Amino acid sequence: MHTLDNKKLSDQDIIQEKHDNIILVGMPGAGKSTIGVVLAKRLGYRFLDSDLLIQETYNKLLHQMIEQEGIDAFLEKEGEVNAGITGHKQVIATGGSAIYSNKAMTHLKEIGTVIYLRLSYESIEQRLGDLNQRGVTIKEGQTLKGLYEERIPYYEQFADRCIDCENKSIREIVTEIAEDFE
């Protein structure tokens, strides 16, 4: 038995305390932020958008950071910010490129359950507007299709659970995820 604030906790309680966050990963346009807000409200959790946290930390928009410092510098900063996230009972929506940082993803897996919001390439393409304005880390000459194909194995590798979001409403997706945490 362990104690925390004069309260006796079993090992299972401690494990649960460490893993009580929900981390959403997936392509830009997959709905991580939208689903995250609704899920957090349903569960009574805090919502954290790591892209907004990066912008607040560096006082720049994502696309400005990418344009001014380059993709590699941005990815390093993104990884550091994600690796420093703490707290409990949060739904954390990560940026689509968070999966490029082993350090960040290892940390996120330690503090919560990583859920991959899976959508087809066609759905992602249809949802996305101007990639540069969104702050999408896409290499010069790389296509959205190429980026999609590059990232899918990473999302699958780090995910504790994959949710197929194709042709589902936000409510259906949130219900499917929430059932495991209620």
C-alpha cells in the first residue's frame, strides 16, 4: 500500500491514477480537437489541445514556427512540449505530427490511453483546407497522400486503441470512446 495525501492507495489505484488521461492521435482533420472537447465534457475531464499549448509556449502560430524555423525545429519543440504534459483526467488532442517524437509518445502512453482516430485518406483530403494555414508539417514536394501513408504506421504503432471514424457522427465516436472510461 502507498499513501498519498494521507489516503491509502492500492497499486491498482496508482496505476489508474497514472493512466487516467485520454490521448487522441490521428491525421489533421480527423476530428481530434472537436471529439476531444465533447468527450471531455461528457466525462467531466479537462480538455487540452497540445497545438494550442505549443502556440502559447512559443507565442507563435504553428505555421509561423514551421515557416520561420523549419519542420525539424518545429517537431523538436512539439516533442518537448508533449513530453512535458502532466495532469490527470484530461482529454489531450495532439497535433498530427506528435507521433514523430518517440520521447513524447512514450510519455503520453505512460500517462494515459492513446486512441487513434482513423479516417480514410479520401475523408481527410475532403476535410482539410489550406495545409499551410493549419500548420501541417508537410515536407517540400510531399503530397497529402504521401504524408498520410507515412504517418499511418506510426499512429497504429503507438495506439492502445483504434477507433474507425468513417461515416460516424461525433456523438457515435464519443460514445464509443467514453464507454471505456465511464
